[in-house]
Amino acid sequence: MILDIWNEKALEIEIVLADSIPKQLKSESRRVVAVDRVNLADAIEYHNECKNESVKRVLCSEAQISYDLIETLSKYCLPVFDLDEKRLDLVVDKSSRYKKLFYIINWYIKTNNDSILALGARRALGCDKLDINQYFDLVRKYTTQSMAELQRRYSDYVCAYVKNTVIDSVELTESESERHNHFTCSSLDMGYSSISCFSSGTMSSKIIKVLKSPAGSGKTIKAIEFAKQLNSSDKKVVFFTNLRAVVKNNQQVMGNLPSSQLENQTNEKVKYCTYQSELHEIENAQTLFATINSIEKLRIREFVRKADFIVIDEIESLLKNIFAFKQNHLSSELRQVVQNFVRELIEGETPILFMDADVSNFSRDFILSCLPPSKKLETIEVFPSIFCPRSTKNISASIHGSFDMHSYLTKQKLIGKENFFIASDSVTRINNMLIDSGYSDPKGSVADYGAALDNGILVIVADERLRNVKYSSTYKKSREDFLASPNTSIKEYRTVIVSPILQEGFSITAEFSQDVFILSSNVLEPESLIQLARRLRSAKHLNFGVSENFNQNIQKTPKRYIQSFEDTMFVQRARQSDILLKYLPVTLKVMLEMKNYSFVDQGSRIGINDYDSSKMVKINNADNIFELEVKKALLNGKTESISSHLNHRLKGDAVRILRDILKLNTGAMIKIAKKQQYFNGCVALVDSVVDQLIEHLDVLSSILPGQIIKKLQRKEPFTSTAKTQLLNSLYFGLGYNKPSENKNASRVLKFEKMTA
């Protein structure tokens, strides 16, 4: 029996957040595990695999208690002790419905820390299906703080946190490292004079140079000029960028540069290479312009290793793509190849220049982590002169609702007789605008780029995106001409619509339009949206259309072992991206103000009010991803609560239609049958509900969350599982939940209205 007790105790585990086990715990009959750089949640899961709930308590110092730690501890409701084994009161009855939420509230009471208050709000809104006021009411019962004070503290914290995240995403400062020097100047020429290796040809391999200069300042053209000079002196130069279209554009820029100082055969030594290029093309090259993903090919890497000088343009975009949590144009294997090769180049003997309009401390820290002891880093930041005609002070910016901007552009058949420039971070959005404007196949389901071109509208998307649309040979040629020579070709059209294929590297200086319309589908972050908008340098008004909902379902921060600097950057990048996209109307406004654009408080050009950070808490009242006023109107049937600055009549109609489809007026319990034979006692059929949602999507899109709209727009037939998931999302977003017991779950969907 004693052996059985000992064995039982031996299966119980205590986790200590330290690099070693304290002396007083070494005599414990339980196993004691010291956790230092390993993710706590992963450690708990690992040990619980042996025996469920084998981890009995966590020991740490109060100084180690953080937002992330409380988030993990609340998930498992583990008792917490300090290293002297004094218990910290953080746990309530495990049978409580809100046990994990109370865990967080208890720690807020103990610390009075606003970040813990915000953590509890996220838990309440996301998992416990409470709205923000119900959460504050719970907190108020256990503190002396009033509802108004809690709302103020939460609002101030979230606003400050979001603003600081925006600042961190673009700020470039001097680090504490002795091997880093940071310089600032007010003109691009001064910035390039500090990179003396270019003009003199004496390029030191002991100093890594990073140039940050605003969009439109001409840094790419100047770098190409220097590359051409080096080419003439038999120096082997490699110029990397992110996109194929930019390589093609660089080819045009290179050809247009003055060549009086060069021999005719010099241009024959300049090669342009993308991932799709034939490798024999670079054999005799002296200067190579290439996409970064071409590094995957061994011959490209061998060429780069022999280069005398390397330029990597758009370094910030490159590193953020490498460390992105979401999938992008770089596969996971290619990301690792590119990361390792960039690290090899930094450690090597070839001089390197990194450039980007938005270089931040994120890039700085990565480069510093790769620097060998013998090298130094120099960052040069160019601030635009207020006297420059293209200074951001001379450009106005406003923020509108994306649905309203979409409607405005399509009703005008994508703008009238004047020239206009439209950009979007989503090709699906572009195709939908064309279809809504009548440029589609006879069925109205596939966008027709050829028909748009016949009406003076040129659409520019990546090659692989052309597979899902109709286009003519004339369109194909017009597209190629534009990518090769945008400043000349753009004048042939009344409207040009572009996707992120022109996000970086392109500089269209032709006088074409005073206005740029940018529609966001929460794909690009604020700085990338602004970069996309600034491709047309002559524009004086930037009109951004963003989602009116603060999306609570953006991908959460990934959990992974923090064992290296790369792991830290991965998690840092995921958190930053999550905040920048989740609060896009606010983060975009903060970003525009930081970059000194003349922000227009009211979008009078379309009549849509702008957003400010004080609206975050109000909109965050939505349990899932519905706007608060819309949710209230759906639940009580009163459309008067919908904000007057939105399209009231259209939204009012949409509310009435959706209430009828979802049978929201039938009581606290809604039953929907999966098949006709199970209809007894139900109010609707799953197939009928989904069919009606699709039928009325044109109207319902004014109130439905973007994720729901995307699901309803799918071209593939709905499976039974997909239909169930769709209805679950809708009802959960409105505050309904599945009852704890549903014996007929395979036949009937049941949704029960939640109560506080």
C-alpha cells in the first residue's frame, strides 16, 4: 500500500518557473520540474499526457507573473505559489461556470493591473460569450471600482496598447548594442552620401548598411543608378526584391537611365531573373536583378556568393513574410531557405545594403542577431522635407466603411469620365466589384477583365490570379505593357485597378488622378495598405475603405517553444499582426498620423464618418464579430439603434430579412432540422436557411461579418458540415449557444439564447 501511495505521488508534478530547482523542493515526494525557456502551456500538456491533471501546482516569483502566464494558468486553473511556497489566491471553485474568468479577475484584484483587466475582457468576450458590460459588472462585484472607472481603464489601456503596437511596427531607433550606429538626415542625397561605398566603389564588408527612406523618395531608382555604375566598372552586383512585377519594372528603369558613360555591351551583362526564369540566362551576367524566392535555386545562390555587392530591397516586408504566422507566397520550406541564406550573407564578406520605406526595429534586431563579432550595423533614416512637393503633409487621407466605398464605386460603374486609381488587398474584392458593375460573364458569376478593358478600365493582378477570370488577348498585352512601362501606359485608361502585385517597388509618377481609393479586406496591415496607396505618386487624396467591424476572430497568437531568437521573433510578429489587423480602422488612422498625412476627420467625399480609438470599447461589445448596433437590432427587432451615418434604410431591410431567415423572433430556443423528416418541433430546415442567406446576400452583406460573407460567396457546393458550421458562426455571434444536452444533435441543431 505504501508503494501504491508513493507511486501515486510520483506521478504528481510541480512546475517551477526557474532555471534550477530551489533547495527546499528537492525533498518533495512529487516530481519537481524546472521550466526556464520552454513554453509553460506546452510543458503542462506534455506532462498531462502521462496522467490527466498530473500537474498539481506552479511555483514562481511574483515578478514573473505576466499577461501570458496568467493566460496559461487560467486555462488549467492551477494553484500558484511563490518560491517560498506561499499560496497566491488565484483559484475559485472549479465547478463554477466562469472559473477561468474568475481566475483572471482574482489576479486583477490582487495587482490592479490594467493588462490583466484586458485579458479578462478577451476571455469574457471570446470564450464565455459575455458582452463587455456583463464582464465589467462581474469585476465590479469584487472591487470598489465603478462601472465607469472600469470602462475608462479598459478603454485607455486598449487604446494605448494598440497605439504602442503601431509605433513598434514602424519605429527605427538606436539599439543598446555597441555594434550599432543610427543616423538621421533630412534628404535622400545626404542619406546616400552616408553610404559612400556606392559612389566611391570602396565597399567595406565590415559594415552592414540599412537605409530607411519614405515611399516616393526615389531610393530604388538611385540604387539602380549605382548598380549601373558598378556594372560599368566590372563589379558584380545583385539586386533582390520581393515581386516578379518589380523585377520587370526595374528592367524598364535600368533601360531608361542615361548610359553615355557606359559601353553598349554593358546592358548585355545585366540580367533579370525570377523564380520561373531559365538559369542559363544568368551565366554571363555582371549585374543580376532577381526575386527573393529565386534564392531557392542553387545556381542563384552560387552567383550571389561570388557578387561584389548585394542590395536587398523591401527588407522589412521580406522578414515579416519569413516570420509570418499565416501562409503567404513563401512556402515554409522556402522561408527557411531564405532566412538561412540572408543570415549567411550577413555573416559573409560581401558588402550588403538593405532598403525599405518602413524598416523598423524588427529588421534591425534580426540583422543584429546575425552579425558576427567582427562586423557593425549602420542604420540611416531619411526624414522627408516639408518643402518636397510629395511630402505627406501635402496629401490628405480619410477612412471610410469598405461596404459603402464598394457601393459608391460600383454604382458609379467604377467612377465616371475622370481618371481614377483603385487598389485593393484582395483579388476577390476586385472581382466582386467588377461583377457588381456589370463586367462579368452572362451568368454574373465570373469577372471579365476584357469587358472592363473595353470600357477603359485596366485591372492588374498576379499571373496566377488570371486563372479564375475571363480575359482577352488584348487585355494580356495591355497588362504586360503596363507592368513594363506604367508611366506611359497608365494614360491610356480612365480607371486602373491594382492588387498587391504593385504593393512595393513601383513608382508611377505620371499625372493621372488626384484620388486613390483603397479597399481593405483585412489582408494587408496598415503600413502595407499605405504603401499600396502611394504607388501613384501624384495623388493628393487617399481614401481608405476598411471593415466596420473590429474582428475578434483574427488568428490567436501561436503557442510554441521559445528556444531561439527566431522563435521570439515569430511570436512577436504574430502578436503584432494580430493587433494591427484586429483594430485596423484605429491602427490605420494612427499610422497615417505618425507618417504626417493630413488626416481628414470626416470623409466628406463619400459621406462616411471616420473612426477614432474611443469607439473600440463600444464596438467590442459584440460577442463575436457582429457590429454592436446590428446585433442589438437583430435581437430586439428595432432598427433605430443602427448608427445614422451608415446606410440606414439598406441595413434596416437587411436586419428584417436576417431576423426572418434565422427565426430570431421564435423564442429563447431555436431548433433547425437537418432534414425534412426531422422537422417536427423545428422552425426551419438547414438547407432552406442557407439557400435564403445566399439568395439575399446582396442586401445582407451590409450587416454580415466579413468571414460569413466570404463563406457564402464560395463557389463549391456546401457540404452538410459546412452548412452546420456556417449556422453555428451566425448564432454564436448573436449570443446563442448550444444547450448542454442535445440527444438529437445529428438530426436537429439547437441554439439557446445566453443569459448573464
